[in-house]
Amino acid sequence: MVFLNSRLGIYLTQRTLSGIMTAMAAVLAAILLIDLVETMRSVGGDGDLSLLDGLRLTSLKLPMLIEQTMPFIVLAGAMLATIGLNRSSELIALRAAGVSAWRFLTPPAATALAIGLLVITVVNPIGAHAYQAFEAEKARLVSSARQIDMRNGVWIRQGDENGQVVIHADGFDANAARLDQVTFMFFEVRGGALQFERRIRAEHALLRPGFWQLSNLVEATPGGAPERQANLAIPTTLDPSELLDRFVAPATLSFWRLPAFIGEARAAGFAPTRYELKWHSLLAYPLMLAAMAGLGAVFSLRLQRLGNAARWGAVGVALGLFLFFFSQLSGAFAIAQATPAAVAAWSAPLAGAFTALAMVAFLEDG
């Protein structure tokens, strides 16, 4: 901490921030251009989408893109800063003055930690809100092009070889897996074709393991009089967790909302694995950035006069990419219930941090 507050520590922090800002400008410019083209293709393919609307949709995804690409930005920024110190011979002067690698690699790691905390506490909530607005605006544009009224609510279909059940609801409560003002339309297979059998209109429908629990319902059959009932259970193969995942994307839940959402989902008997993975990934996010900064700096320390500096830098980039794909793979194992969400989220950042520490120890102490 004393070194970070010194002139040298502040200078190295400024160089690191300068490198990160340069990398951010380059990476985000490329990604935003690609995302704009993809938005114009996907959304504009269903209707007329102006360039201004495309830019507005893409800008709504900007905070989320910053969160997703920040590990690579920090990796590239730390490498740019260290390479700049190397080319200006400042790195040689630091080594000649007796400054160890442990000391001048501390500012990049500390800067990355601070950026990570800022991203998960500020950028992530903004990104979650903006992504919700993006999805709503995208749905509005697509529905307008297809002349579909988005006020038609939620549609679900379940069934087997004997028949189908089409479910429509005006509203949906994700935490309780509850459909409000819901209609069940039953179709039975007769003579190889589906034929309407009956309709049930209920005030609420709660999804429980193996069945829907309907309340305050009216059942009607063709040619029959409507019958009112207080409660009715209808078998289903839908899983509450699947219903939760279908309507609530983890990207739309901010860092501050996730703990309460996970607690409510678990209390309702669900298995909120995707949301636990997102929560632990956010907690491990600052460590991931620090690991990326350490890897970017340590693989750029080799002096130019010793040669193979480009090769070492390429190894650092490759290792950063490996950590990213490793985190994605471990996340897939967590979603498949093959490993705990905490283990999947923390494994890649810890592996990167230990690798960076080992490399510093090898280069500094032999």
C-alpha cells in the first residue's frame, strides 16, 4: 500500500490506466461495429430498422459488452503498459534501481482489482437495466414488423403423443413461478389430428414439481355449461427451474439483486444454478481482472535486448484466451449440475492468479 501511494506507484498506475483505456477504445470500437452489423441483420431482417435505431440498440448493450470484454481489455492494457516501459528503457532503469518485479507488478494488479469492483458494483447494474431495455425495444421492433401485439402475454406449450396443452397468461411472476390470468386449452389426438377438448380459465397457476396448481378457475367444454372450482391440479412435465430460466435471463439481474433472487428461488424449491453461477462469477470478477493484469505484465517483462519478446507476449495472450474458455467450460459443467457453481466460477480466476504468481517467482527468483 505504501508503494502504491509513492510517486513510482502512482506513475505505474497511470501508465496501466493509459494502456487499459487505449485497449478499451480499440476493443469496444471493433465489437460495437460487429454488434451493430449483427443487430441490423437480425432485427432489421424482420422489418425496417434505421441506422439510428441500430445505434440506439447497440448502445443499450454497451455496459454489458464492457463487462464481458474487460478481462481481455485489462490483459491487453497491462501488456501495452509494460511494453511501453520496456521500449522507453524505464523498465531497465527500474531493475537497475533495485525495484523488484513484485513491486512494479503490484500497481497493475491493484488497478485491475479496483476496476473489477467498479464494474460489478456500478457497470453491472447499469448493464442489467440497459439490457432489459434492449430486449424490450428489440421485441417492440420485431413485433411491430410482424404485426404482433406484445400485450398478448406469455405463451407455453406442453404435451406428449396423446395431446397438447397450450397455456396463455397475461402476467408472470418469476420468483414464484406463477402465471396470472391464465388460460389452459386442451387438445386431444383423435384420428391422427389434434382436436379441441376443453378450456380452463384460472386467476393464478402455480408451477409445482409435477403439476400446475390452479386457483379460482372456470372450466368450459364444447356444448357444456361452465363449471367453477376453487382449486385444480393439472399434471405437467415442465420443471420450475426451466420455467424460471426461460423468462428471467441472468444478464437482466444486477449484482445487487442476485442474492435476494437466488434466496427467493431456493425458498420456492427451485435450483437456481445459472443465477448462482452468475453471482459467484461476479464475486470472482475482480480476481479475474487482477489475474489478467498479472499475466499481461509478467509475459511482457522480458527485455527487448534478450529477444523473443513477441513470443512471450503471444504466450500471455494465449494463456488469457485459455482462461476465458476454461471459465466458459467450467460454467457449462455447473449448469449441467456436474460441479458446484462456486467451484466453476472461482477456478479460472484462481488458476490465472496462481500462474501469474508462479511466473513472477520464476522470473524474479529463478
